[in-house]
Amino acid sequence: MKDTLTLFEYDHLCTDDGAEDTIFIDSDAFNALELFLCSQAANENINAEETHAVFRFSSRRGRKTLAAQNYVGVISAGNTEIEILPKIGKKIRYCDSEYERVRRTFLAMLQELRDAPFKNLGCAELTTARMPLFEIFISAFLNEVSKVVRSGLRSDYQDWSGNERFLRGATQLFRAATSQSRQQLSLCCGVQRLSREST
């Protein structure tokens, strides 16, 4: 099982446990991040010391660190998942309720994105705020996959309601009570039918 490390934007990661103003990360994960940054720099033909989109090389009090940049999300390095939250919660650290508040705010920001799969996360807000970001992203992905599997590539389920001689789907009592035709041999039902047309 992977360890989860939570930090905020612009925090510094260091392998020295006693360093001030830094967050401790094990050397394997630090080396994996360092190797990733160097390989990215080689692919883009830039100096590895230059600013990267996610991390940049830095130093604090003579110790080598990696500073998180203007990035929010999840990065996997070795056996550690690094969860980077927005800097809005940076003042009060090491408090679980503060991390939950920042996660809730971050998820609210994601839900406001246009054309993003985060409009409906499908989880209760309290449960979602306690979950690591990686699990939230996986659940959003699985919700989208289930929609595609359910609808298929060329078909989709569409709502249908009408009178049937036998019960199909859900009974629509309000519609039955207000319906003009009160046939004793039919029920007002609502069901989702599979449509073969492309939507």
C-alpha cells in the first residue's frame, strides 16, 4: 500500500526530517521525483534547475529540496502518493479538519469547471472530504466509465413513461391520480428504455 503525503502549493519537500519549513519525504520518493524532473528537462531540452510545471529544485538552510509549484493534484513517486492541495489552507497546518476544509473547497472548485467529469462526484460531501484526492479522481473516472458502459457507444437509455397492462419500472402514482383516462386495466409506469439511435 502506498503512503499518502499531503502538502500545499509552494511547500518544500526534503529528505532531512529535522529541517525547518519543509515536509519530510523518504529518500526513495525524493530520488524518483528528482529523476522524473531530470528526464523531463532532457526531453524538453531545458536546464533541470529551471522551473518545472510541478516541482522545481531549491534549497532551504543548505539542504536540497523540491518546491511544489503552482500545481494542485496527485503525483505518484515510488511508494508515495503526493497530494498537493491549494495554498488557501497553508496558514493552519497539520490539522485534519483544515485538510478536509481545503479538500472540500478544492472539490467545489473542480465542480465549477466547464466540461469536466467532476460536476457530480457521486459521493457524500463529508465522505469525499476525508478521502485522498487520488481516490476521488478514481471514483470520478469510474462514474464516467459506468456512464459510457451503460449507454454504449451507439445507444443510450432514455426515460419513458406511459400506461402499461403490467408493472414496468416505477409506478407513477401522481400521474395515475391526475390522469384523464382512468383505465382499470393499466398502470402508469416510468422506465428507462435502451435506445439504439446515436445520441
